[in-house]
Amino acid sequence: MTSVSFVNERSPVPQAQALGEHVVTQLRHAIVAGEIPPNTHLVESQLSIRFDVSRGPIRDALRQLESEGLVESHRRGVFAVGLRSADVDELYMLREILEVKALELTRGHSADTSWDLVEGNLSIMKDRVAANDSLGFSRADLNFHSAFYSVAGGKRLESMWKMYEPTFAVMLELTNAEDRDLGPTYQDHLDLYTTLRNGDIPTAVEMLRVHLQGSRDRLTNAFNRLHAEA
């Protein structure tokens, strides 16, 4: 049985950040990136020491991660699941279904102020390209796509996306880190935005599908690299 390997070091929680949010963010990243291997027993007492918090935020974090499919509860405790190839395929399939529908629902919202969110994150992506900041680029990248749901206006559709958005945030960090030059990825997003604003939904949908396939391929490369280094 594998146990959490980083429990000997404490990770103080930023005062401005909710305890549970801090813990779940750190654990999610470690599980998705493979720093916590599948089948690792996540022991509350050990995690409490690691994050220098009480067991309450640990339990909250584990419940959240279980709802995201990243951990599983058994009679013997809670264990990391991680992301297998089939999980990645399913996540990207789900994302494609949701985001295609969001793009379709943006039709007729050409004057909606929610487009400002899309444009704002596109601008941040451009700045992060110039700064060669893959992490900042990844955050703006995800926010760019998430903003489509605000334009579309489907609250239930958006709530379904929000359930898996944090997992994709980590996955995007890994995939964008594979790109030595973020410029082409930024250009892809700019082209997608321009096509949408021109009202060509079918072309935008096809562009999105190609984009998501490329993202999935880069994630596979990132996983292969990380496993090779392990």
C-alpha cells in the first residue's frame, strides 16, 4: 500500500485563502500530475500535519475530490485514483459535448457584455505569451473557454462545466508546459473567437474539436514524460 510521500513537510495555508480551498487545490494538482500515485492511501492525520490544518478542511477536500472522480472511499479509507487514459478520454468527450453546446448557444448574443470576459482573457493570453508565462497563460486559457458559458447563458450547462473545470485547470497547466512557443496556441484562440464573433458557428465548432484533440494529445505527451521521469 502506498502512503502519501510528502507528509514530512508542512505546507502553511495562506491566511487569505479558505483552508479547504487551499487543501483541495494542492491535492488535486498532486493527484492529476501523478505526484500522488494511484492507490495512495490518503490518511487524514498525515494530511492534517502536511497542510498544518485540522481534519475538517481535509475531509472537505477529500469529499470534493471524490465528487470529481479523483479519489475513492473504501472501508479501509480514501485512496487516490488519478487519471487513467480512459478517464482522460471521458473528460475530453464530456468537455466537447458541453462546450460545443455553449458555442451554439452564443448565437444571437453578439451585443452581450459577457463577451468582454472572453476578450479580456484573450488579451491576458497575449500578454502571457510575450512574458513566456505558461502558468499565467493556462489560467487565462481556461477562463477564456469558461467565459463562453457566460455568453451562452445556460446556468445548468455552466454548473456542469464548473464541476470539472478545476481538473481541466491542472491538465491545462501540464499541456501548455509542453509548448515551447505559446504563440500558435494563442493564435488558435484568437481565430476561434473571431470566427464566433462573425457568427460562423459550424466552423467554430470544428475548430474547437480540433483544438481539444490537440490539447488531449499534449496531455498524453506530458503524462508520458512525467512517468518517464518518475
